[in-house]
Amino acid sequence: MIIARMRAQLMLGAAVLAAPVAASAGQVVGTVSDASGTRALPSAEVVLVELGRRVEADDNGRYRFTDVPAGRYTLRVRYTGADPVETPITVDASGDLTQDVVVGDPEEGTILVTGQRANLASALSRQRGADGVESVLTRDSIGQFPDQNVAESVRRAPGVNVLNDQGEGRFIAVRGLDPSLNAASLNGVRVPAPEADTRSVALDVVASELIESIEIKKSLTPDMDADTIGASVEINTTSAFDRKKDLLAGSIEGSYNDYSGKVTPKGSVDFSKKLADNFGIAGGASYYLRKFETDNVEMDGWSEDGFADTVEYRDYDVRRLRTGGSLTLDWQPSESTRLYARGIYNRFSDQEDRRRLIFELSDALTGTTATGATFRSDDNEDSQIRVERDLKDRFEKQVIQSYTLGGETNVGPWRLQYSGAYSRASELENGSIDPIVFRRDFEQGDDLSVGFDYSNYLRPRFTVGGGDAARFEDASEYGFDSFDRTTLSRATDREWTFRGDVTRSFPLETGTFEVQAGGKARLRRKAYDLDVDSFDGFDGDFTLADVLGEQTYRLADLGPLVAKKGERGFLSDNLAGFERNDLGSDFDSVAEDFSVDEDIYAGYLLGRYQAGPLRAIAGVRMEHTRNDIRANTVTLNEDGDEGEQLVVAPNAFRRSYTDWLPSALVRYEATSDLVLRLGVFKSLVRPGIGQLAPRFAIERDGDDLEGAFGNPDLKPYRAWNLDAGAEWYFAKSSVLQAGVFYKRIDDYITTITFEGDDAPYEGIYRGIAFTEADIPLNTGKATIRGVELGYSQAYTMLPAPFDGLLTNLNYTFTDADGQTFDEDAGMRDIPLPASSRHTFNAVLGYEKGPISVRLAGTYRDKYLDEVSANAEEDRYVRNHFQLDASARVRVSSNLQLFGEWVNINNAKYVAYQRGPGSRRLLQYEEYGPTVKFGLRANF
């Protein structure tokens, strides 16, 4: 029956497309706002009942119907979280009608705009009104967002999780897929990536205080950039026209990390003000300093006997500072035109002090047990235990900034949209010490034994014995070995964007038909410049005792360690006494440099049919890509006939390709509360910048030729996508939803380690010989299929005090399969890297009167992190569950106290190899909980 109704609607639209428009037609315009008069309500559904036309209010709450014949009509407005509002209107022959609509009960108007229920109502309204499958997060009218940064906020949405970096959410994974398969935009402009080798954007750089909404769009229409397979993450800053009342709000808080034992500050301010009826300004600023510690164990070189030949104990102390600001100017010079200027600037700095105790044990094994291994230095000249104690003293700064000028003009049935933008991201290091190493080799003539207990595979313990155990603890026994200085590491990624769109609306007897076309140019350049100075000799005495510090490590007693920044003074005073390794330094520097120009020219054409409960969108997008990619072929001969030598030859490649990307989406309201969706579209993701750059590096040592190659011939991932779903809005601020998705990807990219005789290269790549090399390749097809389930509800129907309860539950199952090359088995099946099979988010909230409480849990299944030459050496990351809580108390109409407890359960990060018999640890990290507390004032 539903299919029959849809067919009837399509036939009706085709029959009346050319119907004449009444000569006395005018337009109906207005805004939708909440009953408290605080703010506009974006995505409120507005219907001209008698004509079967419907639109969604835009970000400023505006709606518009054109070519409305003179007559009497019913204007119906529906917003999730409130009762529908019906208003009789009369359009006469004189022309336009302005009809503003207020939604909600004046006695409870703030429920729609403040707190958890406001966030939920706004998110569900935008989701309901969307063309395709979409999840939305919003802040409320006093500027509160659910979480501290963008990455951690979106993890609450269905099908979304994040990959952590030292306990903080950083990269967004949608439907369990690799973050590199997503794209992110700020105010409609793609966000460039500050890191050198990737397109993935670490969104913890962006402070949530500067953000109005985040839309996770999983279905694409032809007017959208097509460079995503997971989702397009659209981040929007505030506008003065979003609100009916001016806003000035600020917050101050302290953040306490259980491991560091320190309280650090955070503060923000945001505002929105109309300086005139047609001109407004909005913006904000944020400052957040965080100090925390991480305890880490890493192991490598696992043998078939079940022991690792390298064990590292890592003691991290980290200081992170985030600052940011945004500013938006909105101007309406006439009733038909709105112009805007938007800018956002975010700066992220990271000071990391990492001390390590490293055991290198490959030739000293004396015995193994079911739960451990013993190593000993003795009279055998090959039985050596190398112990290193080093420090990484690294400071890096990342900046993401975006500036946009644009506008919209409506003239009768025509709508013009236009914009130009400049965005830039950068990452800079200059002067980092990474690392400085002190070493002691216990070898022939020494007596040292080291025993490892693997009974708890996550936290292997060591004991030291033998006659030289005291020397193991003596800092003066560890002499200077080497240090590397990152004299300069600069990655820049900038993009100019120009866009224009035109839409023509045709009124039908029931509904409307729109034709939309547009073009876009994206002119991008990404470059990386590295200068490294390596020093491996010193003219004098320099031992660990000269720079001795104290550990902050909790998993074991590591003995003497380098003091944090303790090396700085000595290096500054004695730099002339160190010997620079010219050949190695120059090789590392020039081998990494590259520049990639990527210009994308796009155009599209689509048709949008809306009549009664049916909305259908179909069209095609064309994207033409041009690349100019440059790097170097670098060969280091360490023992050639003429001695050591470095040979550098520049590379340059140009290429272009064109993609035609059709899409079709259908949205159908089977009943007033049930929305059905179906979408089919084609998309692409271009190769990673680091994979594409033609950096060909070879290190020759005798007959061994070890190489690392980029591949400028890489094809983009190209995918056909299918989305289908149903959403039942069964009560106010409530939804039960289910969906399925299917994606087939051609030319999936995997980096493969080849031995010299492996096909297809058999030891030769682009005329360069190798005995072992890492090469990124298009390895074939990948298939992704899955299910999304979601349930959200505000239990307003329950008796007090339980009517303040809210829940938000969602679960995603993802089955993502691809292939890679195996040195033993040829091509083998693998799960796609970074794809989690199961993800689950749960939020239990309570909000009543001045109190708001929330408990949130997030779960992500294990995933393949890195692919190796054989299955036993693949790197996996263990499943992760994290529990967070927050509470807010409003002590007056203008003042609120709040607190947060992050990572209550001290969730750990664990990476491992599956091994032939049991899991083998590669990395273990723990961070401890963080408690935040503060106050927020709004006026």
C-alpha cells in the first residue's frame, strides 16, 4: 500500500508539472521560534496543508513558499518535542504575506531551548527533516554542548565512535569505518588536515564552545562534495540570526587528572547580538589547558618461542593547550538577500615528555616458561642485553582556520547561493628532541639477568638479578649514545573554495518541483618540509647522571630516568661538542619532503520533488581532479665502492581523472509519525596524501636494499552506497529507528610489505631495486554491510519525579571485508582497518527543575589497526568501553554549576597480535579518570 501511494504521488507530479500558475500568486514567508522567544527553531516542518507543500525551516528558523495563489490556507508547523501548531492565513492578490509562528507552551517554552531535552528535540527535528540518513547534535540556547570537544560530542550519535589518542577522543569513525573514509567541513568548507601524511582531521582541535551544531550526513545528494564513504561531518558555528534574544554567556572550570594530580583551567565566552534589525554579530572564544599522564608498555619482535626481543616501559607527561575563536557577521540588506562572513580559528599545542626504559634482548635468551622468559649476559659474545634510557621532548603546534564570505538571494521562484572561502591547517615542530638516548650494553664479561613475567599479558613485569644488578640502577653507567633534533617539521594544507548554486521552483497543484544546478572549485595544496639533525658522538663525558630526573610511572620501578627537559641546558651549552651524522640527517630530511596540488572542479544537476508525504531527489555530480605531485628519490649507500654517499633525484607526476557520481534519495512519511528513507549514491575517497606522494627512499647496506615508496598511480576508492531506514517518532522528543547500509568499494588501498621475489614487482619498483619494501597498492574490492538501531525518548508521560528521565541508545553492526597480500598465502581476506564490528552508545539522563544529570557509556569492538606481511603479525586494538558522567545545577536564572567525571572506569588502550597460541601484547596504556567542575553564567 505504501508503494502504491508513492507511485501515485510521482504520477501526480509528472502530470501537473506544467500546470499554469495563478496570475495573482504571491509568497508566504516567516520564522518559527519557541514560545519563550529565545531562539529560532531550525528544521521545524512547515506545511501549506491545502496545497500539499512542505518545507523545513533553515538554520535561522526561516521558511518560504513561492507562487502561492490567492486564497485561504492552513499553515501547520511541527517541531519534535512540541504539539503541532495550525494557523489560518489568507493570501490576497496584493502579494506577499509574512507569518511568524511560535511553537510550544509559553509556560514551558524553555524546555525546547535549554538543557538535555532541548538538545534532544533539536537533534531529532533536524534528523526528521533531513533528505537522507543523518544524525545531528546541537547546543542549547545558552551555549551548552554535550561534550568538551567535537570528536567526543559526536561519539553519542548512532553509528559513530571515535579513536582515542592518549585517552582523548580524536578521530571520528562512522559505522565502524576508518576515519580516513570520512570528510569534515566547517561552515560548509572542507577542513584541511594539519598532519602531514593524512586527509583525516583530528577534530579534538575544535572546541565545542564555538560550535552551534554538528550534522553527520551518511547519505549524499548531488549538491554535496562526494569525497566520503563513511559520512560527511558538517560543523556549523553560531549566527546572530539563530536567536530571537541576545546572548552573552561565559564559563570557567577546573580539570583534575587523577594521575597527574594537577588542576588545570578552562574558560570560554560566547555571544550573539543584533546591532540592528538587519545586522547581527555572533562569536566566542575558548581556552583549555590540560595536564595529564599516561603509563605505557610496548613490546615487539615476538618469536615463535613466545617472547619479545624488545620491551619498552614508557612514562608520558603531557601538556595540551587548546585556544580558539569564532566570529560571524550577518547582514540582510533587503528582504530578498542575506549575506554573511564567518571565521573560525583553532590552535592546539602539545608538549610531550616521554621517558623510556628499553630492553633489547634478541641474543640473550636462556629459558622460557608458560608465563615468562629469562635473559642473561654471559661469556658468549653474542649474549648481549642492551638497556637504553631515553627522553622525547617534543612540542608541536596545530592550527585549523577557515574564513567564508557568502550569501543567498531569493527572487520569486529563484534562489541563488554563493560563497568563497579560504581554509588552512598547519602542524609545526621546531627544536623537538626526539629522542636523546643513553645506553649500557651488558655483554661478554658482565653478569646481568632479566626475567619477564607474562602471566598478566597486559602488564608484563621484569626483575633484574646477577652480579651487575647494581650497575643496572647506576645512572653514571649509561653513556650518551645519540640524539635527534627535529630542527623543522612543517606541514601545511590550504584550500581555496568557490561555489555557486541556482534553484528554480515550479509550483504544482499538489506540492513543488525544484531544479537545482551548481558548480564548485576547490584548489588545494599540501606540502611537508622536514629538517632533522642526528648526533651520535660527543667530545667529552656525558652520562645519564648529568641529566637525572624522577619517574611519574605507576606500573613498575624503572630506575634512573632522564629529567623532563633536563637535556636542554646541557645541549645548549655543549652543542659544538656533538658530532652530527651528516649522511643520516640529510637522508631523513630530504626523503620525507613533498608537495601535492589537488584541484577539484565539480558541477551537478538535480531535481527535487516534494508533494504531501513524498520527497524524491535525483541527479548526478561530476568531479574532475587534477594532481601535480612532487617529491624525491633518495638512495643512501652505506658501504658503496666509493664510501658512503647520498643520491637525490627530484620526482614530478601529473595526472587527472573524472568521476560521474549519480544519486537518488526518497523520503516518505507513511504516517504522520513514520518516516521511511531509501538512498542510492556513488562516492569516492582520494588516496592518502602520504601514500600518493612519490617519495622513493632506499637504504643500501651490503646486499640489503630496504625501501619505502609512495605510489603516484594510486586510484581513489570508489564506492556504490545503499541506505534504507525507518524512523518512528512515537512521542514528543522520542524516536525508534532502524536502518541498513551496504557499500561496495573498488580499488581499496593497503600498504604491503614485499620481499624481493614477491609478485608483482619481483624486486623492482619503478626501476628501483629492493630486497624489502613497503608499497601502498590498490588491492581490489571491499564490501561493507551493516545495521543501525536507535532509540531515544523523553519520558514526559511518567508521573513525577520520573517525568524528567531521558534515554538515548544506539547500536551499529558493521561487517567490513577486504583483501591484502600475504607473503605466505598470497592474497588473504581481512577486516578493513579501523572497522569495528560492534559499536554501542548509551545515555541515561535526568532533567527536572534546576537539576540535570547524565550518565553516558560508549563501546567500540576490537579492530584491525595495521596490516603486516602475515596474519600473525597484524596489529589489532582491543575493544574499548568508557563510562562518563555529568551533572548541572541551576542556582539562579543566570548561573549554573556543573561537574563532569570522565573515564570513570579507567578504560585502557590495548594493541596486540593474535599470535599462534595466544594474544601477544604490542601496546598497553592507561590514563586514569579526569574530574571537571565549574560554573556557567548567561545574560
